[in-house]
Amino acid sequence: MKVQILRFYAALLVAIAHVGVATEEMARSKGLPFTMRYPLDWGLGVDIFFVISGFIMYFTMHDRFERPLIWWTFLKRRLIRIVPLYWICTTMMLVSILAASHLINHNAVDPIHILASYLFFPWPNANGEVFPVFTLGWTLNLEMVFYFCFAVALTLPRRIGLLLLTVGFFALWLISALASPEHWLLKFWGWSLILEFLMGIFLAHLFLKNVAVSVSTTIVTTVAALVLAVVFYQTDSYSYLPRAVTGGISAILIMGTWTLCRYAPKSRFSRALAVGGDASYALYLTHAFAAKAVMIVASTVGIPPTVAFCIALVAAVIVSLGVHFLVEKPINSLLLRWFDKPKPIRSLEPSLDAQPRVDTQPAAPPANA
């Protein structure tokens, strides 16, 4: 449940940023005063997402390395989970560009760019920026790199696979850092954000080793992580430090302490947040559409920017829940019935309610450690 709650908060951070931008644009078009104040980079939600992704992938697959065709089963399930809703949102964006280009802040796209967007392949847009047609999909382009590399690692013995994955990602990052700007594909794939997947794998390893932290440690560490995020943002550290430092450190501290914490939330509010976490992928992909719709209405009827911001944020959450239950889940279930085997591997969306054991004496390492 705690991981799902963190997913919701991570998606909400991203939504706050983009709803704020949409509100500023609406206010500016009407000549109204409204400026979002950013104590930290709301993109921290993306960093948390990447750490969670690394955690979940290793947690669910740590004992399945070298199994026959496990790499294909893994990829198939990831594609079923990621592709449908993203393709729907990409198509909606294309339709929006054609039908209401004066309302959509987007540059013209070409057929190659469109095809690359559907295939999760980084490709520069008309401005030379390496973003897909549906801009939010840039994170999924990096996710796919991780999925395919992790699938390769699954074909090998666990220690060898993880070693090659780790060395490969660090090498890719270092080469990318030294590459010139014209090597834009290498620069994108080697973005330091890919190291955050490794952070998640490390946390999953600690979790599986029954490492645990206290509630007080969790609270103190979370506060420290948020303060660090504020310091990095307010000192403009993002302009010269790797993203894995400015966002990754806070993300791994928050994700790590809450995952390893002995406290298990059981309240109704926590369960509601967990449901929001189930819909976090839908929230991430659809909040921009909800925000744009609210801002069009707000601009037409004269809703104050601050009120419009609040309405848009609530609308984004409500829309995401509707999309999750009415679109995302039915499609995923249908595709799993069509393409998955009757005996599935462990779910890639597990509940982590089972807490790490806390012993007064060190536990003996497992035989396969």
C-alpha cells in the first residue's frame, strides 16, 4: 500500500506543476495576475516514479532470472501495461492538434516524429527538442530503455545480469556526459535519470534482505529529503548537477525510508490514497487534458485563476480515476486474457503490505544471497 500511496503523491507533484503552468497561461491570456510559486522542482515526482519502477521490477522478478522465455513474459506484461493508454493519449493529442491547434501549445509534427512517438523512440520535434508528440511520453521513452535492458538481464544469472545492467547504465551515462550535443539520441538515453532505476533495484534488494527503519527515522529522513530538494532547486543546482543527484537523492531517501518503514498504514484515508496510486499512471497521462479543459471553461466564464487551479487539480484526479476504472483496467484485462498464459508470473503491480521483519539479532543470509 505504501508504494501505491507514493505513486499517487509522485503523480500529483507532476500534475501540480503542469496545472500551474496551464493556469499561468490562462491568466496571462486574460491579463490577470497569477504566478505559481515553486519551492522545489515538482518534477521530483518523476524521480520518485523511476525509483519505484526499479524497485518493483526487481522485487517481482528477483527469483526468476534465467527462466525460459521469462524475458518475453516480462516485456509482454510491461507493454500491455504501458502501451494502450499512452497510445490513446497520443492519438488524442494528435486529434487535438488538428481540431484545435489554436488552443494546443504544440509545434507541427511530421510523420517520422509521429511514428517514433508511438514506438517510444526519441525523436526531435520541430523545435529540435527530443520530445514525443504527447510530450509527457518522454519519461516512457526512458522507461522502455530500462525495460528492454532489464529483460536482457533476466536471461542471465542474477548477479551477472545485475552487474551488466549496472555497469551498462553507468557507462551509458558517462559516455553521454562526454558526448557532443549533436549526438542527441545518446544524450537522451544516457540521461542520468536512468541511474534512478538502479537506485530502485538497490532498495528492493534491501527490502528483500528484511532491512527495516523506524517511523521516527522515516519522518526525519523524509523531511531532510524535501529540504534537500528545496535547496537544490532554490540554488539552481539543476543547471550544473546531474538529475540523479538533484532529484535522485531525495527520491531514493523518500522511497527507501517509507518502503522499509515498519509502519503499515491501515486507515480509510490511506486506502483511498492507494486507490489513487492505482490510477497514478492515468493521472500522469491525463492531467494535462483535464487542466486544459478546465482552463478553457475558466477563461470563458471568468473563473479566477486561483480557483481555476484548484478545480483543475481536483478534476485531474477525478478524471484519472474514471479513466483507470473505465478504460485502463478493462483494456489491460482484455489484453492479458488474449496474450498472457493461463498461469501468470507474479503480478508486476504487487501490494507491499507485508512488512520487513525486524529482528534484534542479525538474520543469517539466505542461501542464494
